[in-house]
Amino acid sequence: MSPLRTRFVEDMQLHGFAPGTRHLYVGAVYRLAKHYLKSPDLLTEEELRRYFLHLTLERKVARPTATIALCGLKFFFEHTLQRDWPSLDLMRPPKEKKLPVVLSRQEVQQILSCVRTPIYRVCLTTIYACGLRLSEGCGLQVPDVDSHRMLLHIRGKGNKDRYVPLPDRSLQALRQLWRTHRSPWLFPARPRAGLTTDRSVRDWALQAAFHRALQQSGVRKAAHVHTLRHSYATHLLEAGVNLRIIQEILGHASPTTTALYTHLTEQARQAVALPINELVRSL
């Protein structure tokens, strides 16, 4: 590892970035250096500006990809290289307002019933039953289960811990699965060639298992693992759970983020169905 990369990683560690974030930011700087075939500390502000034009106009990368690149490079140039370049404030991609895909309860059941591997099935079921992010579900450990209070301890995004309710059936499934592997991880990675593993299940493996189950289930929606979290929040709202409580369970910093789900509930659709039908009845 070069001294510059070492300094960059150390700066991110001092800032408190999670390992996943550090990995993404290092990748963003690496791709910039690869694009120009020279060390990033030798680049000019104009070259950085041209690189972002290349990402947006030529490669047409998605907004999340552009945002990760910007955040990683902004931290690298401003903190590691101590360069205050005005162009860095001009490169933020425009915000998008997209409603998430939401599955019905029946569709959730259809998909999860098609997951054949027990570790993947119980992990995906836990993600839905507790409203977890993908990384939160993969990283669960045995001490995170509080069976006396029926809570699950979650190490959340941005190093923000929280507790979420743990359903009785989920606890039973976790106990039954743990007896088959007895790992410190609730969902350990699958061992290969008879070797044991001390790693948690990989997020890409869980995504692949969900995608296979989605195809086999016959559900025709553009769903992914995070869709289970959106569906969980929507189903709680439909069941009459207070929006503030759902915000705490999901770990949202702002109630505005959680309020998005009020537009996705069955009650919201029914509330406008009658007036709309009345409007078009005489047409």
C-alpha cells in the first residue's frame, strides 16, 4: 500500500467512517487515478472537473454511483491533500424523488418461500421481520439477540445503534438455525470444501439468493433485498403503528424520510380511489 493511500485510509479511520464506506471511497480514488494513469495527488482541479463531466455525460452513471465518487474524492482532496477546490462544490448530482417498490404481504411470503438455502432464508426473513438494511442483517451476531426483552441489537448506519422488536417466530427460527452451525455469527458464510468459516454471510450472496427466489416466485416487480425493509415499514403503517415508532425502528434520523411510506399504504390508495371513481363516472 502506497504512503498516500495509507494516509487516506488513516484519515477516514480518524473521521469514523465504517469499513464499507472506506472501501467505496478508496475505490473512487483508484478509478480516478486509473482514468488518468497517474497518481491522484498530481491531478489538477481542471482534470478533476473533466473527470466528473466524463462520468455524467459520457458514462452516464447512476446518481448513487456519482454521489459515492464525489464524497470519496471530496474527502480525499479536502482532507488528505488539503486542497480547497471550488469545483468540488459544483459536482453534486441533482436529487431524485423516486418512490420505492413495495411488496404485498402475500408477495413477501411468495418470494421468501422460494429461498432454498436455510441461512439465506432465515436471514432474509429476519431482514423483513425486523426492518433491517442488508448490511445490518448480514452482520448480526449471537450477542445481538436479547431473548428476554425480545429485542435485536442493531449496529446501524453511521455508527448509530438501535434496538428493534424481535418476533417470537423469528427467535425460534434463529435458534433452530444456530444449532446447525454454532457460529458467533447468526448468519455465517457458507463453508467450502469442508472448511469452516469465521465470516458473516456476504451481501452479494444474499442479493443473489433473493434475486433467484424473486424469479422463481412469479412476482413481477423490480424488487431487491432493501425492498423487504420498505415493505416492512409500509405494512406496519397499514397495521396502524405510529409513524414515530416506525422511524425509531428503522433508525431514520428525520421523520420526513419515514413519512414517505404514508403514500404507499393501502389506506392511502383507498382514500383517493372513491373520489377518483366519482370524477370519471360520468365520462
